[in-house]
Amino acid sequence: MATPTKPTSNLIRFPVVREKTGMSTTGVYRGMERGDFPKPVRIGPRAVAWVESEIDEWIQQRIEASRQEGAA
């Protein structure tokens, strides 16, 4: 019997977050302040990264919201 595996999560750094979302630095940080953009995780004393699956989910939510607005 195979052992179930946990889904893996990749950590991505800020330049990749900006590239994937198309957002500016200010836009990302404002979204985090408002609570509508994923927050990073600390990976070192002076380094953070974002969970890629959370960024991908955020992108998918934006796409779905946009499609619903267009249908209304």
C-alpha cells in the first residue's frame, strides 16, 4: 500500500511574485496591508518568500472574479 504524500509547496521570492502577478512592489505590499494578498513566510533573519500555491490561488480568484463581473 502506498503511503499518501503531502502536497509540496514551493517558496518563491519577490521578483517571481511580481512577475507572476504583474503587480508593482507597492501594489503587493498594499494588498498585504488590506489583507487581500497572501503574506510571505520568513525564511531567514532578513529574507522572506511567498508560498507559490497561495499566489497561484490568488491569481485564480482574480480571474474568476473578473469573469463573473463580465457576465453580470
